[in-house]
Amino acid sequence: MEQRLIHIILFSGFLSVILCDSHDYVLIQENRAWNEALDYCRKNYIDLATVQTDQEWNKLKKLRAKYRSNEQSNTWIGLYDAVNSWRWSLQNECQTYVNWDKDEPNNYKGNQYCVMLDSDGHWHAENCSRKCVAICENDQGPVLVTDAEMSWKTAQSVCRKIFTDFYTVRTESENQQLTEMIKGYPCAWIGLFRDSWTWTDQTSISSSLRWAEKQPDNLSGDEICAAVNENGRITDEPCSKKFFFFCKSSSISSLVTETVKRQILRLEVKAGDNVIDQVTADALLKEVQQKLGEQGMAADVKFSWRQQPNGKLFQTLKKNNYRFSKCSKY
Ligand SMILES: [Ca+2]
């Protein structure tokens, strides 16, 4: 008798429930370190300011002109370099074993988001466009791909297309094995990478960030927080510096502000073999909205899926691996 095996796969996605999506900004005229500013905004408003569209930038510019038109100074916004979000390409597993070279990862010049193995077996965070050979993984273990020296992203595509994914290095003996394999090559990409600049409210970066000239440069080596300068351009700064800051608030009166909330929910979905496509995601959203409506949720509540750092709505869950909350700092 023919037997059919049905795989049940758990997917996890973030559902953003916005009770009022229209927002405004508030300029807090107190000098605070970035973390203190973040706490203040989350306690008293919604978050530090997320600024993406032309309309949002104009709002911010007007607010600054109103209060600080004559000052040459920076103002914090809710953007940070996610230096603690290191994870593996394969299933986004958080890193456990590490073998960084001395002073690594140092994010030199502020653009080192991918990790390569050197000929001594040490790890270096590098600019992802550098060209290296790649260590992929298949059922038998690591495979060295030397056909063409590739950027990290190209290497990831090759590993995922031909093999399982990049190799995930979990122990010292595995690291030694790889070091033997890459003899004669100056560098080999492994699957470790991290997010770059991230909004504190986890909004996806939707357009190119308006950096000031030659920024971000990580000039002092610890510039992982972002501020807007007097020209309305972003600079990376040490988080301990004390600046005024922009919070994101509701655009309706402060009396009503207290009742306006945004909630981020994690939804786990059991599905068949197939990945969840946009049509299914839309249908799920409608169903959630309907169920909550039946339980008395107001009709003007807005629902949307939150895009995850890799651009997808859903992640396949395996081994209770809740990676994004575990690998990230804020
Ligand atoms: Ca800088």
C-alpha cells in the first residue's frame, strides 16, 4: 500500500499589530547617551526615531529647525550597528564556538559583516565583497570550493545551490580540519555573518540610509550608534556621547498617546512541505484579524507582517532555535 509521508514544518513569523501607524517626532532637549535616550523614548513615547521616507525626513528637519537652527550638533536617532548579531548562514544558528584573531572583530572602517578563515585558522570579520574561496557543507562534511574566488554573498549562493549551505564551525577540531583544507589559500569564507545597521523598532531598512559624506567610518573603533547632523545626514558615533535625541511618538494629542500601542507578536505556523508564500501569508493575516475581531478588537487596528532581517516573512523553526531574538542586542 502506498504510504504518504507528510512533513509538518514549524514556521515562525513576526506580526506587527499597529493600533495607530501615523507617527510624529519629539525632540528631547536633554543630552543623554544613546542607550539612555533609547530607554527614555521607550518609556515615554514609542521608540527612538526611525526615519526612512522623504516625508519623515522633512518632519525631522522641521522639528530641528524649530528648536536648534543655530546649533552645530548631532541628535540621536534609533539606528545602531548590530555588532552582536553574529550568526551562521545555516539556519541562522547563533554562534557558540569562536576563534577570532587578536583584536577581531574590530569592524575596521565600519563595513565588516562577513567572516573568513585565514591560513592559520583564525577568524577575521571582513568586508563581504572581498574575494575568497569558500567552505560549504554537504551530508559528508565540509567541502572546499576553489573554482572562483567569490564575495561572501556569491559564495553563499553557490553553497546553497550545490551543497546544503556554508559550513558551520562548532568545535576547535572542526576548525583545525578546515585550516588543513585551505592550505595555500589566503582566505576562505565560512558561514558566519551579522546584520549591519538596524532600526531599534526592527523596521526593515527600506531605502538607502542618508549617510553624511565618508560615514559610517567607525573612526574611533566604537561608533555603533547613529545620529543626525546639522545637515540632516546620518553619522556613526560612540554611543557614550551625549546628545539631544528624537523620539518617535504618536501624531495625535498626548492625552491619547498613552492609549496608542504597537505590539509585535510571534506567530508559529504548522505547514506542509511548502514554504509560506505571500498569498498564504495574506490569508493568515486576514484570519488572525478576523479571530481577534470576534474577540472584541477594534476595527481600526492595523495588521501587517514584519519582514525579518533576511528579507523573509517566515523562518523555518528547528530545534527551538529562536535566533533573531537570541543573536541580537536590542
Ligand atoms: Ca563616524
